[in-house]
Amino acid sequence: MVRPVRGGLVSHAPLSIVVLAAGKGTRMRNGQPKVLHPLAGWPLIRHVLVTARSLEPDRLIVVLGPAMDEVAAEVRSSAADADIVIQDPPLGTGHAVATACPQLPPQGAVLVVYGDTPLLTRSTLERLLSARENAGAAVAVLAFRPPDPTGYGRLRFEGDELVELVEERHADCRLKSEGLCNSGVMAFDATRLPTLVGDLPLRPEKREYYLTDTVAQAVARGWRCRAVEAPWAEGLGVNSQRQLAELERLWQRRRRDELLDEGVVMPAPETVFLAADCFVAAGAIIEPYVVLGPGVRIGKGAVIHSFSHLESAVIEEGASVGPFARLRPGTVLEAGARVGNFVETKAARLCRGAKANHLSYLGDATIGAGANIGAGTITCNYDGFAKHRTEIGDGAFIGSNTALVAPVRIGHAAIVAAGSTVTEDVPDDALAIARGRQATKPGRAAELRTRLRQAANGHGRS
């Protein structure tokens, strides 16, 4: 396979990627596997797998611990071509890679990443692979300079040569203050990797084999090692809810900046929250305090007004949503359609130019082109056992405070009077009135007020 690599190098050698995800994440303190915690609507490991697959590896291997069925299911969903290897018992990162080695080709490059590092980018990983291959190095390490380096190992150099990865507790003051931090992401020469992990020493403090010790092992054999510095955010992993929240903040800021550069209008971008797979076309307007959940697609010129929440919804060119609207999965607004304040939709299609401007619920419904839905209208789509559809024809007018009891069809250009409860189909161009007859009793209002006042004061009781 011919693979372009940044830096002018074209590699013909196989690329294998190993994703380490056997950790249980006990410091997350909620019992959920760490790599399944969500960031921008995706599990952490899905971010990593999507980035890994963008490199088009020949082999993609995910190392899990025993009894991690939920994580395995996510891996199969996110990367069906990935092979899963079980590390049992888990004896550290070096042992995890050694467990994967029998599945790796004997030539090429092996990239090792972690399932909890969602901010890694393809371009940075390409630079790491290119640096290792250009230097003919046995090992290349991705380094970074986080604002708070506490807890990270350091890189030790002799001149320009990387000679050791040092745990923070073993680093001297100078190395702690000046040294690059180790992200944990590493690239290896596949031919030499089995030797390096096979000779790792057992660390007695945790009785584990550390992948970081491969650098010292390589130097002891006279093999070169290299380091590549990444933008600091890309090296961050997740070990706590606080760190997860920080990565969410960083991911959101990066994605907002990308959309702004692409021509999306966001007057207050810091108040907009985006899912990893949502798409917003150039020229769309996203007002403050909007949440765009998974599966959202927004077309050119569409406007999402403030305080709206969208999930798995398609908003076509020139359509308008909100403010204070909730669009649930399966909603489609065709070009020029409008959903206004305090409107909720689910599995509803509003055809071109249709509008529901306020205070309505439209579920399991098709609203024809140019139809008007009055305030307070609801589609009664659920009978306690099954969902039923409502079909509203082109140009229909639904008066305010109407209940449409599904399954029901309102014909083209039909009119439903305000306050109606419609249980039968309405033909094209018909007028439907389905409400109780009004009774007016002159003079009775004063009499009723007197009686109610006496009752409230305790009079008239037997």
C-alpha cells in the first residue's frame, strides 16, 4: 500500500495502529468504562478510532481488558475492521502492546495510541510517523507542554538525542521544570518492536511492564529514538470527570473555530455546543445558547435562534428554528420551513414553506408545503401501545388549540377550525369543525360570582 505521509515522504510499508483501552477508569467514580464516557456526543474511544482510521492503517487493533463487552460493542460499531485483543491479566502498557504483537505484521510502522485521548489529530500523528521513518528510528515519542504538567513523565535528551522517558517522581527539578512531557503516544519500527517489548523489565512498584521503558531499551541497543512536539491539547488524556470537562471545553472551542473559519455565523460562539458529527453549512446562522446534538445537519442560510435544542434533525437551506424550540430525532425542515418558539417536533417533516410558529407539538407527522399550524396544536400520536402518523396536506390551515388524533389525514388546502379535536380524515379543500357548541347565559356571571364568594367565606354549607 502506498501511503502519503507529511514531510514529503511516501511510505510503502504497512501501518498498524494499536489502541490501548484496557483501563477501567476507576477515578471517573461512576462505574462506566472510562473510554465510553461521552465527549461531544461520542464515546471517547470513537474519537480515537475515527482519527486512527483516517490514516488508513493496514491493521487496527484495540486492546481491552477482560469483561469489557460494552467497550467491545462500541469498537465494533465505530470501526468494524478493527481486531480486538484481550489483555488478561492486565499487566501494564508494555504488556498490552506485547499482547497485540502476534497480530502485527513483521515490517512497517506501529502506532500506539490511547482510547482516552480524543483531541489527537491526523496531521500530528502523520508528523510522528514521518519523523520516525525519516530518522530510521526504532521509537518516536509524541511530546507536549501542558499548562499543568503534574503527573506526566518527562523526556530526557543527551544533545538532540532522546535517551529516556522518566516518570515524574524520578525526574529532577530541572527536568520537571524544563522537560517536555510524554503524551504516551508512540510510533515504532515494527521489526524491532517485539524485541523491545519482550525485554521490558517488570516494575516492582506496580508489578507492570511500562511501554515507556522501550526508549531506554532501544538506546541500550544503539537504536535511535526521536521526539515530536504536538500542540499541548492533543496530548491530554482523561482520568477524572474534571479532566473530561476540560477536554470538552477544548474540543468545543476548536470545533467552533473551525466553523467560524468555514463561514458559519455565530455571534456568541462560546455559548454554542456541538456534537462531533453535526454539520453546519457556510452561511448558516447559529444564535447564542444553542445545542446541536448528534446527527444534526444545517443547510446554508438556515437560522437557529437562541435557546434551541436539536438532535438528529435536518434543517435545509433557509429554514428557521426557534427561539426556544426542541427538535427531536427524525425531524426534517425543508427549505424555508419555520418552527418557532416553544415548538417540539419528533419524527416530523415540515415540507417547503410550512410553518409552526409557536406552542405546538408535532410528532410522527408530515406537514405539507405551505401549511400553517396554529398555536397550541398537537398531534396525538401515541395511544399507549403504538405510534400513529398524522398527514397534513399542502396549503392546509390548522386553527389554534387543535388536537389531531392520529392516525388522521388533513387534506390539501383544508381548514380545521380553532379548538377542534379531529378524529376523522378531512378531505381536500374541506372545512372541519370539531368542538362543543357554546352556550351563553345572560346575567349569570354575577350570580355565579356571589355563590363562589359565599362558598369561599364558609357560607351556604350544610
